[in-house]
Amino acid sequence: MKVSKYLSKHLRHQPERIGLALDEGGWVEIDTLIAAAAAHGFPVTRAELDHVVATNDKRRFAVEGTRIRASQGHSVEVELGLPTATPPAYLYHGTVARNLDAIRAEGLRPMHRHAVHLSPDRETATRVGARRGRPVVLAVDAAAMHRDGHVFQVSANGVWLTEAVQPRYLRFPGPH
């Protein structure tokens, strides 16, 4: 877990903190990453890195040849080059109750990321929301959004991405 968090921090948010420069697609040479991590007090072996990539339950990282990148969730400028995709009728977003007033008013916004992240099923959205407290799952009428011209992409690990979700496309749960 420690290696995964370290990779997320430096491949998604602060590569410059350890002297990394991601290319336009978010890729960096694995040897460069390993050397930078070691130089900044976090030694990690190629075997440990491969293990984290292979066993991460959310498949947060992708390896292509001698390069690695985060699959999505960047706050630094990258172009993942994901093709557009037709979404299923509904996608889901996990959040917590304290965010609902803002979401009702403004919809879902990417905040510090490049896109809004949506889950393909309620179970995944529940796990996402639970990271910040008691989860609340919102249904997103992705079919209507798609018909209205909104663009969707799906990352290698199954996370659906879109620029924003206006309140009219959201279905809020009833009172508990």
C-alpha cells in the first residue's frame, strides 16, 4: 500500500517533487522513477513496482514496455489519449452526504482532476464514497448525457471519465 500511495502521489499529482518530468501522456521511464524515488529516500525495486502494478485492485497504474503511468486521476496536465466511448445507460458516483448540497446546485465537477470519475456499478461507487465517510451513491443518466453530446472515455481500469455532470443528469437517493 505504501508503494501504491507513493506512486499515485508522484505519477498523478507531484512528479516534480522528486524531479520527474512526465511526458504528454503521463508516462515516465521506470528506471528514472526508481532512481528518483531512491534519491528522495524511498527506495523501491523493480520487482516491488511490478508487484504493485499487477496486484493493485483498482489497476491504478499501467506499464508499457519500459514506461509507467497512472491510469487516471491526474491533477497535473496530461493527455491520456483515451478514445471516446459510448457509456452504459447509467453510471454511478460515490460521495458523502456533506457534498450533496453543492452537487445538487452545481452537479459533479472535476475539482482538482482533469475529469469527473464515474463507476460502472453501484458497488464500486459505494467503495469510492466510503473512503471519505458513509457513502452516498448517485446514479448518472449517462445515456441522456451521451444523447445530448457529452463525451465519455473509459480508462484501462474501467473508470468512466467525463468533463462534468450537470444536476439534471443526476439521480439522488431518497431520504434515509
